[in-house]
Amino acid sequence: MIGIYQDDFIEYLKRKLGDHIKTSSKNIICPCPFCEFGEEKSHYHMYISIEIPIFHCFHANCEKSGSLKKLLKKLEGHDISDEFVDKEKLAEITKQRKIFTDQEKTQSKIQVPIINSSKFMLKDMYMKQRLKFSRTTIGLIKGLIFDVDAFIEMNDIIVDEGLFRMREYLQQNFVGFLTENNSTVIFRIIDHSHSVRFYKLKIQQSNFLDYYKLSGNNQNSNKIVLAEGIFDIFTEHIFDTLNIKQNIKLYASALSSKYISLIHSIIFHEQVFQPDIIILSDRGIGREYYKKLKKYNKHIINRLDVYYNKTGKDFNDTPVTPIKYTI
Ligand SMILES: [Zn+2]
């Protein structure tokens, strides 16, 4: 058995897609039949969850996703999922998932330098101001980076031309946040001295959109909170304006409005099954966008609630006056 699948599922995939089938502790990774069929590559983008009968292609131009049935229809012409999915195992895993919160860390370990607030006073002040002078201890914020040079040194980050040009600016004017799967540092400028306000530094290969994550108070919940900006989730996490933290599993941001990619990343990498999603929306994104998002992703989203801040452009613009729309 591989998760919920009979052993011959792998054999079947090899027959259909070639020998390049890999398995991790959560997914089968193989060539995408929609966009990579017959192509020779060093890595492929189709992820098939081994706990839930769903798939997703993380190739930026493809992003095909859906139930295993849909994948098998593509491969076989009709649904033969019953031949491969062990129904008892599926029921057992669905039950177990509630208590199983182990994290897969396939990426190599990345270290973050200790926060030195007296050496980086402006960065420290910026963080305090963005966190509304709450009692959060800046030095304990997960993945926060002030000393960019030290971070590059201690992790042997390759300094390519782009980083070479940005390095001094990053060291002087940016705070960084290491993403959950250690693939990216999301940098945010602390003043307006430079036209570049954000910078994403890719430090390791990842086939999916990586994200910054904060834990909620209920690890068994299927409720997740998403926002475009890191400070949106910080503000809600700290002040709990919506009074939901007790029931939330996680808060995530990818410094991107690609919510569909973010949702897929979280389903596949946090193993959240059919999440109830709460989006803290920027004012600029209309409800039509979310209606489409819900419509095309019905198979993986249980519920979608979108909040706007009536008195600000986003959720870091305090005090927040939330208005809720159930999509
Ligand atoms: Zn694809």
C-alpha cells in the first residue's frame, strides 16, 4: 500500500506516464498528463495526494487539479479509481487525519540569525509599528530576519546577480520572513527609500507556491485564514478581531493574490481536507473573483467566507471594521 492506494497504482502510473514516478510521505509526484506528457525533465509537477484521492499540477501554466476520477478519465478514458483506492484505508486515514499533525520537512534545514534589536533599531521600530505596539516579542517572531548578511552566510545562500545587486539594500532597508517550507524569504521594505518595496528571494527549489504560516489555536480544525500580506495575518492573529482564533488551524500568506495556488499548496502540504476558508481581502479584489474561485474549486473547498475592512485598504489598516460575505 502507498497511502490509500494499492501497490499496482504506481505500476499503472509508470505504464501510462513513464518511469519517473516519485513518492514522498504525502504525495506521489509524476509527469503531468495534461502538460508534461512524454517530456524529459529533472522534476515533474503533478502531485497526487496519498491520503486524499485528489491531484494538482503545480506547473505555473497548467494548474490542472481535481479528483482522482478526473485524472483517471484523462489517462484511461473512464474512471477506474475503484481498482486502485482502498476504501477501508481511505476511511481509516480520514479518521486518523484529525489527530495526525506531523509535519513533513523534505527541504534542508535553514537557520535564521538571532534578532539583534539594538543593531537593527529601524527594523525593530518598523516591526513594532506594523504590529501596532502590541506585546508581541519581536525576537520570537517565527522566521523573522533582520541580519540579511548573516542569514546568507550561515546558510551558504548562492549570491546570484539579482541578490548581489539587492544585498546591500536588503541589509539596510528590509525585514525578511522565511516561508514555511524553507524555500523562499519574503522581504518587505521598512521605509520608502527605494522603489522596490517587496523582494522574494528563492533559496531552495520548490514546485509550489510557498507561504508564511502562523498556527491557530485548534490543530484539529479545518478552518484556515488566508491573506495577501503577512501583516494582515499578524494583525488578525494578534488582535483576533473576528473572534475566530479558537477554531482556526492556521493563518497563511504568500505575499501574492494567487489564492488558488496558495489554497492548493496548503491542502497538499498541510493536509487540510476540504477546508473552510476565511480570506482577509484587500479592498482591490472584488467579490466576483472569489465567486469564480469557489466555483472552479468546489471539489476541494468546503466553505468560503471573505472579509473586507470597511475602514481600511486591508487588515493591517487598524482599527479594522470587518464586513463578511459568504461566497
Ligand atoms: Zn500540468
